[in-house]
Amino acid sequence: MEEIQLKAYGKINLGLDVIRKRPDGYHDLDMIMQTVGIYDDIIIKKTHTFGEIKVETDTEVLSNGKDNLAYMAVKTLFDEFDIHQGVKIHINKRIPIAGGMAGGSADCAATLIGINQMFELGLDTEALMKHGVKLGADVPYCVMGGTAIARGIGDVLTPLPAPPQCHVVIAKPPISVSTAYVYGRIRLEQIEKRPDIEGIAQSIRDGALKKMASLLYNVMEEVTVSEYPVIQKIEKILLEEGALNAIMSGSGPTVFGLFDDKEKAEKAVRTLEDKGLSQQLYLTGFVN
Ligand code: ATP
């Protein structure tokens, strides 16, 4: 195989709770992860430059170097299996960068999967997830995809059935919020409202879309909403346009709204476009 193309899907969090700070500096989380239909294209090609791992992307804001998670994915498997083939990886980004949709982890996971296939390494999903967690807490989930409860640092996964399909409007406001900033500012002892993670999981098992939507909640919004009013503005518009509910994904700032009516979802996209509140705007669905 000389070339392989993969889709690296982004995720949203239907629920996100931060439980505690661990002695190692990471946080224990309790989350519901859901893959959505926004993906980066990952194209991996063999080259004839011995030992060279090259990454290029269609965006200037992303590193092409050794700190690109796709590079790290190749390097970790090449080191493990003593492979010295040259490869070039091209990434077309669609997942908002630093948006709370695990785009970097998705690219990393897709690259692990692609290299495993291309070089016939024979790794199963579990083995790929084990390699993935060394590169990022969300990578094991991205290898698996679909719907899951994620605990620990995000790497202790319990798969769930697919929730009922709906229309998902995703809007990334034109601001940058780093994950480190949000974790640095969250005051765990002051959190008054927390998501009912088990309730969300049960509503998914029951196929109860409206119940599930009513329980969406992300504790990280306590930090971001007060600092970045645009997040709440987008949520308000989504709700006014008929979303069942709307919250921020991950550490933000991307916001999503769930709709059971396609026309309402399309109108919400037009309204957000007209108001110029988002830099990237998508209408998609769940992927399982
Ligand atoms: P999460 O939801 O896991 O917190 P995120 O969606 O907020 O992640 P990402 O887009 O995954 O953020 O990127 C976080 C950082 O990772 C970026 O600022 C970037 O420097 C780095 N990074 C490395 N490789 C990639 C990649 N292939 N795509 C995106 N970001 C990457």
C-alpha cells in the first residue's frame, strides 16, 4: 500500500464534569463523548526519503513539525516497530483548532489507524488505544469513536449505544480559549451545578432524545461564559431558533445545538451567519 486516506472525526461532549485535580496535575473527568460528522482528511503517502516523517496542513496556524500529533503518531509506531520508511502526511483541517472538539487527538488517532494498516502492523483497537493514550488523553476515545462515557483523564471508556439521530449545529466563535486557561481558572470547590452523566447515559440507552438534550451540561462553561460573552450569545440564538438545548463542547469555545427539526437547524445556521458570531459554522449529525 503506497497511500491511504482517512477521515478523522471530531467529537462533542454531551456532558462534561471535572471531578478533581490529581497529584500528577491532570484532572479526573466524567464525560459523555459523541462523534460528529465534521472530519479532517488525513492522507498518508510513502516517500523515498529514508527516515523522513513530513507533515503538511492546509492551515498556517498549525505546526508542521514534531509537535503535530499526526507526526507523533507515526513516530511512536515507527520507533516501536523499527520502521525507517519515509512518509508524508497531508491534513485538511475542518475541525476547529483548539476548539474543544479534540481535533488534534482525532488526527493522531486516524494516523495511528492508517500507519497500522499501511505497514500491516497487526495492532488491534485496544493496542492502538494503548499507544494513543501516551500521546493524549482523548486519543483512545478517538480511536474507538461513537458514543461513550469517558472517565479518568478521559481514557477510561464505556461504550454506549448510538443516541437517536438529530441535527447538530456547530459554531466556533472567533476567539481562542486554551484548555490550560480553563483548567487553571476552574474552582472545583465552587461548582454548584454538575451534569447528570448517568442520567444522560440512561436517556441514550432509552433512545430518549428530548430527555438527553434537557440534561446537556458542561461545568467548564462556568469559566468561559463570564469571560467570553459570545459563547452565551450563540447559545441564546440556537435556543431562540428552536434548539432542544445548546452548550459548549470540551474546554470550548465551540458551541453546539441539537435540533429535531432540520429546517429550524438550517435557519439557526443562517441567523448565526447573518450576525457574524462564528468563524466556523457547520450543520451535521452524530456519527456512530
Ligand atoms: P480537546 O477537545 O482535546 O481539549 P481541542 O479541540 O481544544 O482539544 P485541538 O484542536 O485538539 O484542541 O488542539 C489543541 C492543540 O494541539 C493545538 O493548539 C495545537 O497546537 C496542537 N496540535 C497538534 N497537532 C494538531 C493537529 N493535527 N490538529 C490540531 N491541533 C494540533
